[in-house]
Amino acid sequence: MSENVVHLHKPAEPPTPETAPTVLTVVPDAPPAPPVPLWVRSGRAIKAGVTHESTRAAARAAARHSLYTLNGGRIVARRAWDGRTGSRYERMIRAAEAAGNLEAAEEWEERLQRFRAARHHRRMDLLHSPVEAAKGVVVGAGMSVGVLVTLGVVMALNTGHVGDVITPLTATIDFIALLIRIVQVVWGPALSIGPLLALLALWSVGRKQHAAPAWALPANVRSDEGEPITPSIVVKALRDLGVPALARAIKEMGDAGASMLGPIRIAGCGVEVDVTLPSGVSTNEVQGKRRKLAENLTRHEHEVFITIPQAARTVRLWVADSGALDEPIGPSPLVTDDTMTADYAKGRAPWGQDLRGDAAALSLYQRHLLITGLSNQGKTVALRSLALWLALDKSVQFLMGDLKGVGDWAMFDGLATTLIQGPTDEHVIQVTEMVEGAVDEMNRRIQAPPGTVFPPLIVLVDEAQVAFMCPAKDAEKRPYGGSKANSRYFMAVRKIHNQGRAVNVLMWQGTQDPTNENLPKLVREGAHTRASLALGTESQARMALGDKAVDGGAAPNLLRPGLDRGTLVVASDGITIPAGQSSITVRTHYINDDDAENITDRAKALRDGVTTLHAIKREEEHDALADIAAVIGDAPRVRTKDVLARLATRNADAYGSWSFINLKRVLDDADAEPYKSDGVMVVARDRVARALANRENEGSTSADG
């Protein structure tokens, strides 16, 4: 029965035997694409033809030559009108009045009166000229006939023929008839060709003046790199600035608006011109439209700088050659000149170039320094280049704190007395104690005999915003950061700003992205030299440079982050600034790490050897108030001089360098301040004991709480 079983389910894919024949599958071709309609093909062809470069070039050429002729006629008509009327003089008068130059206005008015008088005299002469002309014609004709007849008589006498008397007269009449026939022949073609020649002349005038829109001009005239700055271009740019009073004044001046302009001078990689604004237009109205002015001058915003010189109602425009500011400047003289040395008191650090291409050098003598800007704009390199130059003066000492800690200042190891590198709170504490040590050195110098000369001590802190923002506190709960009266870093910097300059203790700081929190007002205003790289807002620019510099045209917030790396706006009396300006823009030299190491190697060779500390050695813990009570003993009061001597004997390491200021600070903080008795300053045992008791009571209360 099993042999007759019939399987009703067939396998889905029955196996194919190896000997099965090959099966070819024929795939039909895809159906042909539908034909493109004729109107679509025609439209594409028309579009391709219209947008083809040859068509566009032909359209530009047609528009250009047509406008040459049209505007050439306008120019010729304007010249003719100016020559026949006093409109030119009237424009000059309006221009002088708008510029406030009354002397020039009076001079042009006098010229106008002379022109009108001469014109009136010519017109009066025309009243008598017809009669005089008629008389002249009659007399001339009579004399001519008489001369010809006389000549004929002479010929007749010579030849013996009476008919020769009229021969000269007949020849003259024949010549006149010939001239008439020539005119009759030429007159017709002249009437046809004359207008064409006139149009050609107008076209020639328009072509020479480039009297066509920029888009229609040929490529060798129409430049995308920026047009050369001419008086007419400057006047048009000011007219189209969007200041109604300025536009009206220039319109009244006509083409004479150039009288507002001083001479256009070559200034480095650009040109400079002073513009005297007409009455009713303030300088800040022009300053506030820097971008529009730059675009009107076919420049980018960063290629136009507007400053306020000393002259009233005047703005100074500096316009760069297109693309010139994107070209790097040359290497620093510190790199190229291996023999260069520095002089702290009399020298100037080669920092870079100003916008005119002149060398920009900065005096560092007794000037506190602040450099700020956005992150990664070249702040550290700009600050370091000044320190590298000053290091070539072997008398200069450095205390350095790098709160970034990535090795930007590593080449000063073996050159700086102290070099602390790192971004942590512990590094901030170390840097703060370093600055406080500089304050102690400053106080020691202040107490020296008058006339003592001290070597310069540069206290340099890079990324100082880290110190101001540090939340750490010391054992007495005094914060290291912040901007309050008990902030240790803030107060140490303020003390150096207040008194350090007189004894050559100077504070240099580099910060980024300034705010009132990470760069307190009192600190930034304590710097004599303030410089800023690119910033984000005008308020930050005011923090960095001050209101006076920004109101005078300083605008680091208009620099291009990333593209203008290394470009600084500087406000300082230590650098040459054009008269009347409050700041100057400097493109600093870039000194890479390898070149910086070479320079510091030369600086180290000038010195006998410097051992660099990488941490501040802290004194052993001691209780200053308790030690003061111990050295006073049972005496009711002791002279401060004796207290200092006893403290030094008790702990020389801790109190050997103490002065009256150190002693007074400890006692004042404990409300046990010294006082004068019998003409000398003394410390009272009772006050010190009471201060100790109060401190213990406060400690007990805190422990119970």
C-alpha cells in the first residue's frame, strides 16, 4: 500500500538536476521615455541662450556704450551750463557755507560778482554790435572792391588792355561762386554725418569718465577687489550713508562736496582722509554707520576705521587696500636680530605694526599692563612678546603665574624667579601668595631711604580671570577670588596698582572674555596700558579700554574673531598715537614657541643664573597673635619696635622679615591695634589678651553650633 502513496503537496522549489538545460530569461526593454514637449525644449534653449556668458557680455556691452553716450551728453550739457552761468560759483559758495568756511564763501561770492559783471558787459556790447557790424561790412566791402579795382588798374597799365581793370574783381567773384558750389555739395552729407559725429564725441566723453554702472563696465575697470579711494567716491559714500542732514548738505554742495575732504594721504596699506562734517551732523552719526560706510566704499567693515581727531566736527577715515589686512606682517625684530637688547627705562618693545605700516613700539617703563580679548585670539602671544623683549634687560626680575598651565610660559623656567603653571584652585592659591609676596617686597622698597633705585619687578599673571573666579578660602575664611575688600588676590593687585609704580613693582595681567565678575572695575582701571583683541560686545570693549577710548573710536568688538587674531586696540601713553586719537590698532608680531625659547636662551646668557621656584614655600603654621602675647609677657605695654625684635628672636623664619605694617595688620584684624604712648607706638597686653579671649569664645560658639 505504501508504494501507491501519492504526494499531493509539491515542493515550492523542486531541485534542478545537474543535467537540466540552462534556462534563459528574456527581460523586455524599458518603455521609451515620453518625448519632451516642444515648448519645454524651446524654453530651455531660450534660457540657456539668455544666461550664456556671451549673451550677458553682449548685453553689458550694449548697456555700457548706450549709457556712455547718454551720460556723456549729460556731462557736456553740465559743462556748457557751468560755462554760461554762475552755477559753478553758487555751488562753491553753498559748499563753503555748509562746511562753515566763511572766508572761502566770500572769495567765491566775489568771483561770482566779477563773472556777472563781465557777462553784463558782453550783453551790453551786443546792443551796439549790429550797427557796428553793418558799418564794418560796408567799409570792408568798399575797401575790398577798391583794392581789387586798384589792382586791376595796375594790371591794365602793365598789359595795355583796359579789360584787365575788372580781372581781379571777376576772379574774386568766381572764387566765391566756387566756395558756394563746394558748400552745396558737402552740405547734404554733412547733415547726415554730423549727428553721428556728435554722438561719437558724447560717447568718447562718457567712456573717459566711465559714466556707466559698475555692473556694465569692462572687467579691467570693474574690480571686485575694491575701487581706489578718490574724493568723489568718498563724497558719494557719505551722501548715501543714511544721515538726512549730511545728505541734504552734500546735495546743496553738488559736485563740490569734496570741499569737506582734506587731502587723501597714503597711510601704510591704505589711505587716510579727514572729513569735516557740515553743521548739524555729529561725528557719532558717522561712527555708528561704519559697516554701511565701508560697503559704500566697496570695502569690508574691518577694512575701514573711523577715529575722532582734535579738530571739531571732523572724522578721520582710514581705508585699507582690499585684502591688505588679511596679509601677515613680517617677523619680529626679536627673532631676526640676535644682537637686540632691551632697556626697561628708555627702550620700547617692538610689538608689531600699526595700520599705516609703521612700527608700533611700546614703552613699559612704570606702566601696569592689562591685555584682554576672547579666547584663542593671540592674547598670550601678545603678552609674551613684551616679556621676551624685557627679559633681554638683565636687571628685570619676573614673578610669573600661568593659570592655563599648558606650557605657554615654560621657556621662562630658569629666567623667572617664580613660575607657577596650572589651572586648579591650588595654583590660584600659589599665585595669590606670589602676588602678596610682591606686595611685601613693594612695602620694603617703600620704606627704603629716598632716592634708592630698585630693579624692575614684573608680576605677571596670565589667565587672571581664573584667580578672580576662584571660590577657595583660607583658614581665616578669606576668599582668594572675588572683588570684595577681603579678597586676597584682588586686594594684592590693588595694592600694587596703588603704590607699586613708584618703586618699579609692576602688575601685568592677561584675561579673556571680560565681565564685571572676572575682571573687577577697580583692577582694570588701575592699568596704565590697556589693550584688547577681538571682543563680542561694545560693553566688553568699554570694560577693556574704558569709555574715553571707545567714545573716541576704539572698537575691538568690530574685529573679526579668528580672522584678526593678534590684532590689538591699544589705549596707552606708552605708544605713539596720532594726535587727537585715544587709541591705536596694532597688528602684533607672532613669535612661536621655538623662537621664544631662542630669545629666552639669549636672555639667560645675560644673567649669572636664576633658580626658578615652581611653588611658594609656605611658612610653618604659627599663631601670630599668641606669639605677640608671649613676647609681651607681664609688661602692661611694649614698644612695637621691641615686639618686632622679640618676635624675630622667637621665630626668625616667620618674623624675621616683618615690619611695622605686618604687625599692625595682625593687631588691627584682632581689634588690638597699637597706639601711641609718650610719643612712641606701643602694644598693650590687655588688648592682646582680650583679643585672644574673644577669639576663643568665638571658636567655642562655633563648635557648639
